[in-house]
Amino acid sequence: MKEIKAIMAKVLSIPIEKINDSTSKDTVEDWDSFNHLILISEIEKQTGIVLTIAETEKIKSYQDLREIIERKQINKNSN
């Protein structure tokens, strides 16, 4: 998940070491709707994982994002 943290740090202008499961829209000032879309776009571009609209709407924290990505990676690897 280091790659995801690096993307978040760049898009949201926060230090990578500050990103953990409690990092959320409520705790990061720059995590607005525009940066949320950029974040999703960058994650999809760099990981090759496509997120659905429903998944995108569920992401409100690093933990949400991590769990969705982990689940998608497991499903991708089992196919």
C-alpha cells in the first residue's frame, strides 16, 4: 500500500508518514470533491485497478481505499 500512500500524499499535499487508517476527508483539508476525483483517477492509472462509482462514493478514508484496493487485488489475482 506504499504506492497508494504515495499517490495520496502527492494529490492531497500531505506528508506520506502522516497517512494511516484514520486519514480521512474529515482530517485532510485538501481532500475535497475535486481532489477526490483526481485521487481516484491517479490510483486507477497507476495500479490498473478500476473502481466503480459505488466504490468511489464509499471512499471517505485511507482505510476505505486500502480495503477496496486489497479486495480488488485479491479478486484480480484469483482469476
